[in-house]
Amino acid sequence: MLVYHIFVVFSMFFCLNQAMGFINKFKAKFKRQVYADNASCTKPDKSVLKVIREAENLFANPGSLHRPGVLARQKIEYSRSIVAGFIGAHSDEVIFTTSGTESDSLAILGVIEEATIFGIEIPHIIICEIEHSAILDLVKKLEQKNKIKVSYLKVDENGLINPKELFGLINTETVLISVHLVNNEIGTLEPVKEIAKIVRQYKKLKNQTTYPLVHTDAAQATAYISININQLGVDLLSFNGQKMYGPKGVGVLFVKRNTPIKIAFRGTEALPQIAGLAQACKITKLHQQKDFDNLTNLREYFIEKLETEFKNICSVHLYAKNVLVSPHILNVTFKNIASETLILYLDARGIYVTGKSACKSGEPGESHVLEALKRAKMNEYKEGSVRFSFGRETKKSDVDYIIKSLKEIFKILNIN
């Protein structure tokens, strides 16, 4: 029996070694690399990494009264002022967290807790049906536990909500409306400003001063779309560092002054990450318009290539093509090929993409976002889709390489 087990282990090791050798040999043919998964995580700017390294010298607890602690606190407050200025907020309206997910959770749970204290036994929340899983999963769990009641705003085939539907959903128990600014899978820019305006009109009509509040997850917007809190009109806004060429492990929750919310004790702040985020805000402010214009041109070029080059190869469906979008995201379905298959073949050629939100990439089944779009249009495309998300370093030649690689893959797989 022992000999048998040794043989099995040796055979598995041999097969794995052979497989890895084949993969490495296959990859060696394609030395070029194109990172097209910036909607999951961006490469930190070099200046951000430098600031993080420098901030690591301020290792003292920023809550301490001694000089090293005071210096650490001063750096955090300086960073807070930079981040606040980035979105047009006051410094005391910025709360640092460890991620965008935590920021979303703080907003939702904090509003619910305060609402129950206010006397609303089971608060009512309205969200978009294609929200990021950070919000969607949390809200569904709370709903299952009868902690809240939830209404879901439907979307059309482009992932766009109709803000006027709010009039039929808001009631006296509604405490929060949460709609993301940019969808993380298809890039649709939602009418959050109009939502905030409708809520103000409702409050005036019903003579309400407190509820409902408006929250938006702006994680996919901050790198390429200028945000001004006063113009947007929201009460709460969340984002993180890793989507805007900043560090992982840090997020932001904007809370408008006098907003009724219960914020739990936050613990010791991560100074290096916070300083890195502030630097990312500085750099983003400088590059934002240029990046937006470049990515808009790249997206249009990519769409043109897909529609012309694959006309006689396979059927292609582009999501959110005719609505306002953040230009770094383009979601594409290629008929008759599974997304997992295409992702692996592209990976072998040094092209890195994903099939759906990275937070859900390990789960079976299709993206809840694309399912909603297909329900809206009764779409014939049943295959998985691929999300291409470009960034600051993406070039036109990268798009050409992607197109060339896709054509080669389809030829190998005999896709038509």
C-alpha cells in the first residue's frame, strides 16, 4: 500500500511538472503582456509607492501623545485634507477604512442602526439590481434576517436605471437609496445626480428633513471621472485606493455633515496606505481628463475593430455601447465560446482579463449584472462574457495585439 501511494504521488508530480513545462513553453512564444483588468486593480503609481515607503518611517501610533505619535497624526490629517479636496468635501467628512467593501458596509449598517434608534423598526432600502456584490450581498443577508425591507431598481439592456421609478418605491420607512456611480462590469454611468435631486424633491413634498439618504459607490469612477460632492448631491460616498493607481488596503467613506449614521470605532489607521491614497488622489487629479480622453479613444477604436474584424468570424455583442460610460470598461460576449476558455487562451498569450467582477470570479454561474441585462432584452447570448478594462498604460498597439490574439484563438478553436 505504501509503495502504491508513493507511486501515485510521484505520478501526480510528474504529470504536474510536465503540464507546467508545456504551459511555460507555450507562454514563451508570447512574450508580450497586456494587462486589461484595471477595473479589478490598477498598478500603483511609482510616486505612490515612494510615499508609502517614506510614510513607513512614521511607525508610531497616531493616537499617542508623544512626538512620534503627533507626527503620525499630522501626516494622517494632511492626507485626509488631500482626499477631501479630491472630492470637494470637508476634512471632517472623510473616514478612512481598509477597503471599498468596508466603506459600503459602514454606510449601510451605520444608516440602518441609526434609523432603528430614530424609531424606524424595519428600515426600507432601495438599491440597483446590478450593484456591486459588496452592497448586494450585504443587503440580501439583512433582508433574509428581516432586519430591513428592500426594493430593487431594474435596469434596461444597457444597465441603466430609470430614476423616475423611485417615486413608486420610496415610502415613509425608506432610509437609504444606494446606487453605484459606475457599474464595475459594463461601465454604465448611472444618473446618481438625478437620483439625489428626486430625493430632495420628495423630502420637500413630504416635509421630511432626514430620510431617505443617498449613497453611491464611486470606486470605478474616481480614476477617470471628476467628482464634486456638492454637485453630485449625495449624503454618502465610498471608494478605495486600488482602483485609482493607489494602494490596496485603504478605502474612504464620505459622510456629509449632520448625516444620521452610527459609525463604529475604527481602530488604528494604516498611515502608509492612507498617505499612498492621498498621493494617488494628487496624481489622479493631474491625469484624470487626459486619461479619460485617451481611454475614450481606445474604447472607440476597440469597438470599431471588434465590429469590423470579426464580422465574418463570429457574432459579437457589446454591452453598454450606446449610453454614457466610464471609458475604461468594455464588456464583450463572443458567441459560442465560454468566457473561462477565452480567458485562459488570452492568459497564455499574456493578455489578462476577467469574466466578471473579481470579487465573484471564483463563483460558478454567470454574473448577476449580465443576467439582469439579458432579462431586460431577452438576449439570445447565453455564453459567458469577457470584461476588458484598460488603464493609464494601455496603448493602441495593445488593442491591436488583443484583436490579433482573438482572431488566432478563434481559428484554433474553429469558432464561427
